[in-house]
Amino acid sequence: MDVYLVNDTYTVRALRENDFDKGYIDLLRDLTVVDGLDSDLFREIFLYQNSRPHQYVTIVIEENCSGIIVGNGVIFVSQQCGFKHGMIEDIVVLKRLQGKGLGKLIIDILLGHAKRLECQKVTLDCSEENIGFYQKCGLVRCGVGIGLYF
Ligand code: ACO
């Protein structure tokens, strides 16, 4: 399914190949450093992920009046020993539209995909300041994160 919800203000749908030109990078800048992401790399990643719908689902929210992408979220499903693990990544809502329920809407849709894809668990990494948001979305603290940045 490509479109999840349409109302007067927003269209909630899967990421599309032409979204790079709809302010997508500006949105991701509110989340992380995206200096290396140009239109060619975006297309390469899009085509790779789009051809693996059981592994990657990216949801965006388009603002109807501007045509700009104002929200984004990804679930990546890994499978080890028959155990499916959904990892939620790149959750972001444009600053001026935060606090209107869009972030929770993205998480709800991603969790629906996790169930559809038969994940046994869903996890994510986030900062302390965002824990309350994810708890409002029904997630709970679990485990301890350990990592190494290169
Ligand atoms: N702490 C506690 N509660 C919060 C927070 C927070 N930081 N943010 C939102 N909430 C609450 C809201 O008050 C609301 O509560 P309610 O249902 O009682 O009214 C509920 O969570 C849902 O809030 P939304 O309006 O859906 O959240 P929003 O659309 O603002 O999106 C988000 C939240 C995505 C964290 C947004 O603030 C954002 O884009 N921040 C910058 C980027 C970022 O840090 N993203 C998370 C990275 S972690 C990752 O990607 C796995």
C-alpha cells in the first residue's frame, strides 16, 4: 500500500523517487548530518530499499499546500535464525509542525508494518529527551544500548 491517509492538510504515504526535490534533505537536517546525500545517492538508496519491501519501509508525510515533505520514519527488518527484528530509524517531523501528532502517526504506521512483517520485536536508539515521546507511542525502555561510531 502506498498511501495511508489523506486529509485536507496532509498526505501520509510511502517514500517516492522524486521526494528528494520536495525538501526531504532539509527535513533530515533536523535529525542528522546529511551533507553527503545528493540526488544520485538518494536515488540509489531509494531503488535498493524499494526493491526490498519486506526489509525496508519508509513513511513520509507530505504537506498538501506546499508539496513539502514534513515528516519521515523508517523501519528496517533484519532476520537472524528465523527471528525478525524491526528497527525504527530516522523519525523526524519538521520543527514548525511538531506537537500535532504527526510523529505518533508515523510510529503507529511503522508498528503496523512491523506486525504485518511478523517482527517479534521492535527497537530503536534515541536520546534521553525523546524517551517520553516513544513512551507516548506505547514503547518501553528495554536493554542497554552499546555502540561505536566510525
Ligand atoms: N518528550 C516527551 N513527550 C513528547 C516529546 C518529547 N520529546 N515529543 C512529543 N511528546 C509527546 C507529545 O506531547 C504527545 O503527547 P500527547 O499524546 O499526550 O499529546 C505525544 O508525545 C506525541 O507527540 P507528537 O506530536 O506526535 O510528536 P511530534 O510530531 O512532535 O514528533 C519527534 C516527535 C519526532 C521526536 C519530533 O519532536 C522531532 O522530529 N524531533 C527532532 C528529530 C528527532 O529527535 N527525532 C527522533 C530521533 S530518534 C530515531 O529516529 C529512532
